[in-house]
Amino acid sequence: MEETLEDLEVYTREVVTAPADFRVLESQIASVECAQMIVREEGIAFNALLRHTDIYVTTAEISKQVFESVGSGTSVSG
């Protein structure tokens, strides 16, 4: 998984598109509470609080262009 994350440049890019065969390790999946989807004219962002912790997770705003490219099967650099 570390190699895949490096290939996607997740540490230097705000938004990445994972390959279709990308899978999250079971040990990396957590329950959340207070999950929110923030919808704006330009795109969508997500916020959540990991259950039973004070860890807050948020995403960058994912643009409409990214969602449209996923639907059409094209790639977007970001």
C-alpha cells in the first residue's frame, strides 16, 4: 500500500484518483460519528470525527470536474 500511495503522490497533491483495484486495508477502516458532506457550487468536501476519539478527519474540496471525469472515465490531474 505504501508504494501505491507514493505512486499517487498523496503527500504532495490535494486530490488524487486511485486506480480501480485500490483497496483500503481493513486495519485502516474506522467508525465515524458526526460525518458531514459539505456541498458547495464548486464541489463537495467531507468531515468526520473518528468514533471514541478526538481525531477529526477532513478532505479537500473535491471539484465537480473530478466527479464528472470519474463518471466519464477520463483522468484529472490535481
